[in-house]
Amino acid sequence: MGYVGEELNNILLYLCASSHKLDDPIIVLIISQSASGKSYLVDIVRRLMPPEEVVAVTSLSDQALNYIDDLMHKFMILGEAVHSDTIEYQIREMLSGKELSRLVTVKDPETGKMQSEVVRTPVVVSSVMSGTNNAITPENASRCFVVNTDESAEQTRRIQENQRYKYSLAKLKTGNEEKEKS
């Protein structure tokens, strides 16, 4: 699918995404520098999952997770893992408690009086988060597989070699030969 190397990370992310069907899914946190391939790796795995089973967001407001209707057996992709304390806490609750709960004020339809009501949302998600620094809360990191992308010069060489081949005359000829055989 165009991703060079990183076999272990590829397999782990695919297992993470696929585990959304399980009652105890896998969570992965990718920590690496900018332009190291984190987003591309996640995007490749996302494309292998049915779209209706993926919740992908690049940013969240503090209460957004409380208002998602269906978080049962989804693969959740959260963008850069720099969130407010509120969101970090909600992520912990999702991962450990398998539900989000909030106390809201509602008007009793019969009496018109305001009263408190607990709203509970069951949550079972596999998730991948990424970030460029180690400013992840230890409480959240302890619930995840924490991985890094390969930032070595050798990996960069492999990527550039693959890119050169992808746009080369040799690749074009190979593609035409395969079409002629069909």
C-alpha cells in the first residue's frame, strides 16, 4: 500500500484497528518527530477498515466526546495528542471504564422543575493517537502501546528509493507489461 519498512508498526496498527470488534481493544500511541510518517501510517490502516466503523478527528472541543452517539466497537483516530486536561481525562475513562458519564441539568416535563440526570454513554473503541513530543500524560500512556516511527537515515534512504521507483520509467514499463499480459 505504499508504506516502506516499519513492518512491526504496520502489524501493530492493523491489529489495533481490527481490535475495535473486541471487548478489550488495543490502544496505540505513536510518538515521533514531524514528517516521520506517523499520519501516513495511520491513514493506510484507516483505509483498510470499513468507513462506518472509523471515527477520525484532528481536534476536539472539551465536551465533544460526550455527544458522540455511537462509540461502540469503533476504531477511533485522534490527531496530535495535545489535548486539554478534560479531554485527557475523558480518554482515560474511555480506555479504562468503557463508558463516559456526565451529570446534566434537565427540566422535568411534568413539573417544570430543573433536576440533575446522569447520562451514560458506553464506549468500546480501539484507538490510535499520535504526537511529536513526550508531553503525553503518564496516566494515558500507561494504557497504550507506545511506539516510535523509524527516523533513521537508512529508513529515509529506503523511502526515497521507493519514491524514485514509483515515478520512474522502469515502473511505467513494468505497469505496461502487466497490462499487455492481461
